[in-house]
Amino acid sequence: EVQLVESGGGLVQPGGSLRLSCAASGFTFSSYWMHWVRQAPGKGLVWVSRINSDGSSTSYADSVKGRFTISRDNAKNTLYLQMNSLRAEDTAVYYCARGSQVGATPTDYWGQGTLVTVSS
Amino acid sequence: SYVLTQPPSVSVAPGKTARITCGGNNIGSKSVHWYQQKPGQAPVLVIYYDSDRPSGIPERFSGSNSGNTATLTISRVEAGDEADYYCQVWDSSSDRVVFGGGTKLTVL
């Protein structure tokens, strides 16, 4: 059974940093592209970032480029999102999602999400 | 950047057919995926590559994609189908994944 479990969310002050983790199991993690997607309270889904299967290629939404860094450790079956210079508008539930083996989409499995709140 | 446009809401009576559209420039040339999200839950893939259904998704869910519009069709709508629905594409030219704004399906 495919499982994705996010952790690392919480309350952080504006300008602060946070690192999210996503522990994967039930599939060959190193074969799949992976994503972070966020959802602000009461709002829609917004794609944040993706990384290819071996970690050699990444892409970011313009709203987080230069502040967030996606990475993965295939030996530990774990996906990360390092978030720096956090802003109030980064407040959201952050989901990790599994992409395809040959490209970014579809994102066929999702974790339950971890809430990040940026507030003073 | 590529934009996907969905109607904010669609209402349908039980047993009828719901159609949720997703508009985008020449979207017919892209692969469209659809997600269902119920309150407090993670999204679930219901249609991928325009019209394929993952295992466990009822045959009542179908999709099509042509020209500037992709459509998710839900036949014989049930109360349990009430949810938010999102379309998604990968814009390979910009290497960005794009979601539509979402459509709230209300079962009357």
C-alpha cells in the first residue's frame, strides 16, 4: 500500500524557516517524481514544487522560487521542502504527492498534509 | 503562464448528470487529470490522461478533452459525489504544474 506521511509543520514567525518531510512507503520511491502542493484555508490547490526521480532536476512556482528548496533522499525514501523567508501568505496545508515515473503528472497518491502557519 | 479556468460551482439533482469544465488555451494538446477533494481530506485522483479511471473509481466518472475545454462528467450523481473537483495539467514548456481554481459540486 502506497503511503505518504508529511511532518514538520507548525507555527513560525514571518521571516522564519521550516523544513517539511514526507516519508514514503509501499512503492519504489527512487523511481517516481515527487511534488509539494499547498492549500490555504478555504482556498484551492496550488502547486509548489517538483523534483525528478534522481533529484537532478527541480522546478518551483514563481511565488516560492528563491525561498523554498525541494530535495529528496532516495536511501531514506524521504522528500523534503526547506522553506525560508516565510510570509503570512505561505500559510497553508502542505501536501506531498507522488508524480509519474516518466514525468510530472498525474499525482496519483497524496499524503494527508501538514499545516504551516506563518504568524507573529 | 498557463491558466486553467473552472466554474466555481455546479449543482445537480441526484441521479442526473454533472459536467464540470476546465478551460485552457489549446488544452486538447495537453493531458488533463481530475481530482476530487472532500472536506478535511486529501485530494483523490478520479480521472487521468483525459479519460482513464484509476482502479476503485466508479464507471460513472468519465472525462474528455478537446480544443480549449476538458470536461469531467459524473453520471447518475449520488450524494457522496458532493465535493470540490480540480483539473490539473503539466505545462511542459514552462515545467510548471497547474491546477484549475476548483469547482464545488453540490448535490441538490
